[in-house]
Amino acid sequence: MSPRFFQCYVENAAEVVLELARGLLARDACIAPKFFYDLLGSRLFAAITALPEYYPPRVEAEIFSIYRDEITHALGTQGTLIDLGAGNCEKVARLFPALQPAQYVAVDISVEFLRDALAHLSRQYPDTDMLGVGADFSTRLDLPAEVADKRRTFFYLGSSIGNFSGADAAMLLGRLRQNMKTGDGLLIGMDLVKASATLVAAYDDALGVTAAFNRNVLLHVNRILGSDFKLEDWRHVALFNTQAARIEMHLEAVRDVRIAWPGGSRLFAAHERIHTENAYKYTPESARTLLQQAGLAVRQLWTDPMRYFALLYATPEA
């Protein structure tokens, strides 16, 4: 059975340019983390996941390994698996032998990212109906009618929910809730609060891969906006904001520098920063509260032995 593809998101180039310009001209300059992921940025992030300091992929896989039977029992088999931010589909694919989904729906911003992964996966599991859906689920989630209603389980793995503030995270989860009915569920990964040194190291590794990943966003912005950022003018900064319970990534000007683009410019003073990413961290209690705000009740929570990371299974509240 060959995968089917649906591109439901069309990028508005003018709106993207306006978004970038507004961010650079804001009092506290910022670039949204979605701009990290050009071709080089995606490859650098893949390298980050293999770094010893970057623990989330390893501990999430450890949780799956320890609790595979419990997770399978909670989710059930022969259902519809909807993989949000599927990428190369590897995380959910590991669960195929246990969950035996009747349908697998891989959601990413572009179906082009999904074609090779789904083609490979369909050769391994030819009896599973597979759909690739191009959608920006951070702003809306309109699933094609071809997505089956049969016991949907949404997968939002990794720790991507941490990129959203509390209010925005609750809105995103609320959109998922609107696509769920009684009997459906959500399996979500959430990074837990831990020692600041461990957190900062995960975002500021010794090899400098995360620094390259962060600085590469400037080259991507240059191509989109027509700006004239030079990498040598900026350094990577990662810190843990204890009060907000979040890692912050910034790019800091190493000298006074004026950045220009068609229709605008800004002078950045030495040590002035551009905020590029937040990664919120949770306690089990704050994670439950967030899901409850979206109308979801946590049924089970699994952590690794060091309590670095959590997988939560939630269902719609009655």
C-alpha cells in the first residue's frame, strides 16, 4: 500500500518576511525557532541529538524500552497513530511492532520531508495505511478527511512542547483536543526541571554544535530577508532562567553592528542579544496542569530512573 500525501500548509512569503522584520525591530529582538530548520540547520540538529550532553533522545528511548508493555497496553493496538512533527518518523516507527497501527499519519510542515521516510516505512509495513500531511500544527490543525476516526492517538514526542510559552502551549494542546473524541489519546514527551548545569550543557555543548546550529539561523534569515548578518559578529549564549523554568538561547553581538535589509535596518550595540529559542522545563505537577488547561486528563506518567524526562498519556476529560 503506497503512502498518500496531502499538503495542507502553503507558506506566505510576504508574511514570513514581515514576521522576521518585526522580530528584529522589536525592543527585545527575536527570531522564531522555526527558522533554525533550513537544510543545514536540520542536519546540525540531527548531530545535536547524538551529542553526549543532549540527553532527551536517549532518556526518551530508555523510557520506551523500560515501559514498552505498559505504553502499548495504555494506547492499544490497531488504532490511528498521528505523529506530530514526524521528521524521519523513526521514534514512532520503533513502536510499530507493538502497536500494529491500522493507519499511520505523519505530520510535518512539508510533505517533502516525509516522502523518503514514509516510502521506507511502507516497505517494512506494507499492510499499514500511511499518510503524509504537510501542516503547521503550531497555528492550526485541519486533518484531511482521509485520516481515520478509529481510536486516534496523537504522538508529540521529543520535548518540542517546551518551545511554547504556557499560554501558547495550552492553545496548541487545545487544538489537539478539538481533534479528539472519547477513546482517543495523546502521548507527549516533556523535559523535566533538573540541575542548571545539566540543562545548560545540553544547549551549549563542548564541540560547539549547538552554537553552530544557533548561528546558522542568521544565514537562513539572510536568504529570506535579504539581510547582511555576518557570523563573526555574533556568539551563542545559552542560560537557564530559573524563575521562568526555561532554557533560553540567544545570539549576542560581539561588537556594535548595524544590520540592514530591504526596507529596514537596526543597530545592535555590543552585547545586545537576539532571542532565538525558549525551552520550557516542567515538573510532573506543572505538566499535569498544562494538559488539564487544554481539557486533557493525564492517565499515566512514565519517567526514566534519573527523572530527567517524562512521557505522559492523556485523554479528553469528560
